[in-house]
Amino acid sequence: VNKNTSTYIMYAWANSGPYLFGNYTGNGATDGPFINVGGSPKTMWHKITAGAVNDWLMFSSEWSDNVIDEYINPNATTGFSTHTAKKEDIVSNGAKIVGSNATFNTSSGAYIYMAFGIQPLTDGAINQGRAK
């Protein structure tokens, strides 16, 4: 329950396994911040922590092999969308934001992220880099 007595549901995970949660600061540039998650995530979720724009955006490496401009916004009635200022490049060790937008990269904006399906750079027995 928050300070306004509204009830919320919380989902919690331990920070181990093929997922990672964290935060980053936006820079407002089309050459946005890099989020290192230690492997290539299948999906990345982003959300600003303050302000009027507070939707989650989800990008998936399953939709594209390079810079992804397709995303899911579960708060919108359209759901699946594309936008020229909302782009992300999911690479072998994390995600690079390639767009400037208040939803996931504004100057000095505080954001949280969730990364799921992380494929590590090694297989546990043999060190090997996986190119993408």
C-alpha cells in the first residue's frame, strides 16, 4: 500500500539467473547510454522513475538483428509500436540505447530496467565470445 492507500502488486526476483535488474541515467542524445548486463538479453524493459511519462517499454532481440525500433508498450491501447526516437541495439554484452525520448533516454533522467533471457558470453567450460 502506498501513501495514498492504493494497493499495488509487487513481483520480486533474486538477482541471479538469466535476468538482471538495475538503473541508469539518460543522456538525452541519440547515442544514448550503454547498459552492460554481462550477456545478450532477449528482452529489455525500460521505465523512467519520475515525471508524467511512466510507461514501460519492452524491446526484444527476437524482432530484429540490429537496431530495434519496434517495442511493446503495455500501457498503450496499441501495444506493439514503432518510433524513430525509441530505438535500442541489443548486443553480446547488453543493450545500447540509440534514441532520445523521455520514455527511456532524456538528459539526466533516472530510469530502471529489466533484462530477461540473458545469454552469457561464456558457456561455463570454454571461454568464447558470441558475435551477433
